[in-house]
Amino acid sequence: MAFALTPEREQEVDDILTRYPERRAALLPVLWLCQRQNGWISPEVVEYVAERLELSTAIIKGVVTFYTMFFDEPVGENVVWVCRTLSCDLRGGKAIQDHLEKKLGCTAGHTSSDGKFTVLKAECLAACGQAPMVQINDYYYENLNVEQLDRILDAHATKGGEAAAAEFSTFASFGSPRGSGGGSATSAPPPPTKEAVRLASQPPPPGDTTGEDA
Ligand code: FES
């Protein structure tokens, strides 16, 4: 079945196209809009973008496979990026990954059987000062230990991404997560909550700090 954006997002595409002298320059923001609606860049999305921007499907597939934040296969309702670069690993990043995999029953690169979470390893997400951290959808959760992580995952599973982020997130990297009905890459992030400020000011978690790789 052919992919189509909602009328609101079609209007956003029209607005994006006015910013650039060439249609192909709008490729990244248009792909973001499509992924926010569809969850991943399916073959039907590739066809849609190719037609809308007058590009070949090969160019679009090349871009999608180059950038790790575009998904070329289906992912769970929530995507958990666990940072495994040096600062996070020195402060328990491997223990965070191990706990995620055990709790969700899937290894990094895979999706939990209930479809709620996909776990992915990430290179430095630029929050080294608050390591260890994970990004879930568009939101950062920093200075973590496994107990906090459990509360955050449970909130995402039961209350939804926006409610979980409002309660626990320390930073929003983009706008609202997909399915929220809004969400543009230029939305202002919400201010940190009291809980977020408390988590961010806690001392480093005990436990695995060897940085041993998986
Ligand atoms: S090493 Fe994890 S945010 Fe930089």
C-alpha cells in the first residue's frame, strides 16, 4: 500500500521545500517527518520521498543506510539508544546495557517480544558529563543506575513516551516522539523536571566500571 503523509505533515513538507533552492536539499527533514509518522523508512516511504523530491530511490536508500538514526527496518514503539563510549562505559554503561537486555529479553540490535522496545548501542551522545546515559526516542535520561532505568522503562511502557519524558527526562534532543500528533524537529525542548534535576545531580552509580565490551 502506498505511503502518504497526513495533511498537516504534507503542509510541513511544502514549508520545508520553500527553504531550499533545490528539492534534494530537503531530503533529511522530509525523511524525519516520514519516520516520525511511520516509525521507519519502509520501501513505500522511499517511493513516496522519491516522487515528492524528484529523486531516485537509490539516492534515498543511500542516505537512509548512511545515517544510523534512520531505520530501514521496523523498530519497537520505543527505541533505546544505550551509549557505550568511554565516559559512559567508565561509569557503568555496560551494566546499563546488560540490565536492559536482561529486562527486555533481547540483545542490542533487536526488539522485545512485545514490540515495546528496541535496544541499540550508540556512540557518544554528547552527554558525557552526566554519564551513564541512554536516549529513548527523542529524550535523554542521564546519570543513570539500573533502578532508575527500570522506573523509566516502566513509565515508557505504561504511560507513553511523552509522559515518561515529562517525569524523568533531562533533555529533549528533538521534538515530540512519534505518534504524539505533533512533533517537529524544531520544537523547543521542555524544561527539566525536578526529578530530572535530582537524577542529574546524583553521584556515580556503583558497580561495573571496567568498560569491558559486550
Ligand atoms: S560517552 Fe556517553 S554521552 Fe559521551
